[in-house]
Amino acid sequence: MSSFCHWEENTLVLNILGRPRAKQTAFGKVIGKQLEIHVAEQPVRGRATVHLVQFLAGEFQVAESAIEVVFGVYNVNKQLRIAAPQRLPSGVPWPSGQGSLF
């Protein structure tokens, strides 16, 4: 199991290190127990977090409402819960723990 995420039944829990003001929104590397994600938005009144949720909804093929920000709306350190993801980006293990590319 990767240190930046774990499964609670069919919900993926991700620990994120947000990097706002990026040129484009993209996955970064694993830093400690967090997955770095570069976000192409300013960190003003939670706008970067909203943009991050929109990005992750597309990457995991879920509705934005399936993503809960547990903590960190106004902080670079975040925890998100993604209910029943339909797709996993490379490096995020399925519940069975089958491999990781990060």
C-alpha cells in the first residue's frame, strides 16, 4: 500500500500536497506521505482547491460531489476522500494492493 493513500471499503483516501500557481494542473511525485499535485490556479479563497477537485473528478471519473475535502480547503496540505473511483491514475493502487508506479 502506498503511503499517500489508503482504501476504506470503496472510498479512496488521498493525502495531497497542493502546489498552486502552476503552469498546468498535473500529478507530481510522492513526497513523504503526500502526493504532490500542481494546480493551475491561485490560492485565493479556496479557488485552488475547487480547481483540484475538478481535476481529480476527471482523473478518477467521478462526479465532483463524490470528492470530499476532509481538511485543507485553505491549505496546501489536504486530505480528500473519493467515493467509488471508476478509474485510477497510474501509481494509485487498487484496493487489492496490486502494484504502484510511483
